[in-house]
Amino acid sequence: MRTSLILCILLIIPTCVLAHEQTEEQLIRLATTTSVENSGLLEHLLPKFIEAYPYKIKLVVVGSGKALRLGRTGDVDVVWVHSPASEKSFVEEGYGVNHQSVMRNDFVLVGPEHDPGNIASFTNILDAMKSIASKKIRFISRADDSGTNKKELSLWKHIRIDPYATDWYVESGAGMAATLSIAQEEKAYLMIDRATFTVRHAEGFSILLEDRVNLANPYSVIAVNPLKNPAVNLQGANQLISWLISSEGQNHIASYRHAGEQLYYPTRLTLDN
């Protein structure tokens, strides 16, 4: 993968070390998803926050499930995830505060351009997945408790298909970019967030199905509750969240593009495009 699981943003902007004293109070520990990192958004976005505020960020890149578990144990101050049902439980159980919607994009079903399952003929993801299962065509799953994996599993459950213990369903146990590489090598189908696919896909592998109703992909940020974990830097977490949902942060999210294509759509900003 392009980066290690733990990345200190100060390595990207070393001048920040000179500008601000490195004290524990200035550290924000952020757990975020592999899809947000793999797409390049964080490298575009977080240095702009650091330029404006006296913090350094310790970044932990994991799936949404692991990010929320790190929040429960107090090992991070803020989580940036895309798993609505799990986010709701996290907040309702008292582990999260200041739950804010930040941006959205969508998932897509991708595969080899020769499309052995004729998936491009479908317009509904549920019908496409039924066809994949009935034809026993290879499908790659992240199987890592990420937001993407949770969404995929919810779709199998909805159509009452148990893909486990079959020879066509392959579990990677890896992040989004790594799983995409496996799918490309295996010439298999994959559900993936559009941004990571746009940035990382290889020739001969294409988006075969879009279903913006069933494959919506909202992202949120949540501060970890210091009443559960007193060591949490709530002030820093709230400062980062406030910036992300401000017009400045939202415009920076909207401005991130790859080959001219906008990858994320801020949820608190009205755009013309």
C-alpha cells in the first residue's frame, strides 16, 4: 500500500514543527478509513488544517469498524468513518460526541471490461449480486469490518444470500486499494468506493454498475467522548471537526479532483457542479 498504517502529517509539512511546539495538547489522533486515504484526499486536505491551527495529527488508517473500536478504547480522539449504523451505536452507547456529516460519494460495482457475468446489463445492485451468486462468478470482499465491507454484507443479507463457504466468494482481509489490486489480478468483481477506484484502477478494469440509491456512501466525523476516556483531546477533535464542516473545509473537500473528476461532495455546501 502507498502508506503505512500510521502517518504523521508533520512529515508532509516539516515547517509545522518549527511553527508550533510539540506538546501533547497539540496532538490530534485521527482514525480514518483506507478509502479516504487511498484516494489521496487526506494528503490534499489535512496539511491545510495544520497550516491554520496549532496542531499536529497522528493518522491511523484502518477500516471503519477498527476506527470505531479505537474510539471505544480511547486510542484516538476523533474518527472519520462511513458506516452509518455503527456510527449510530457508537454515539448512542456514549462513546462518541459531536457526530457530524462531512461528505458523500457512492460505491460502484467494478470488474474486467469483458464482463463475464454481463453485470453492465443491470441497473440495480441487488439484481446484479443475485446474478453473480447464481452464476458463481468470482467476487472479492474486503472482509475487514470496514464501512465498505459492512455495506456489501448488508446487501447480501437483504437478498438473503449467504456467500460464505462458497468457492466464488473470496475474502481479502485487506484495505481498499489492496483489495482492488487482488480483484484486478483475479479478474473478479468488486464493490468499491468510486474515489479509490478512480485514482487506483488499472486498464482493463471498469465501472460496470452504478446505483446511487442503493450504493450511497456518506462519511461522518465523530469526537471520542472524554467521559469514557479522560485522555481524549476533545478540544483538538472538535477544532478539526469544526474546520471540516466549515465553508473553508467543505470547499477544500469539493476542490479535490483526480484527472478533472470531483471525488467527494461536501454535505454542508451548495455547489453549482
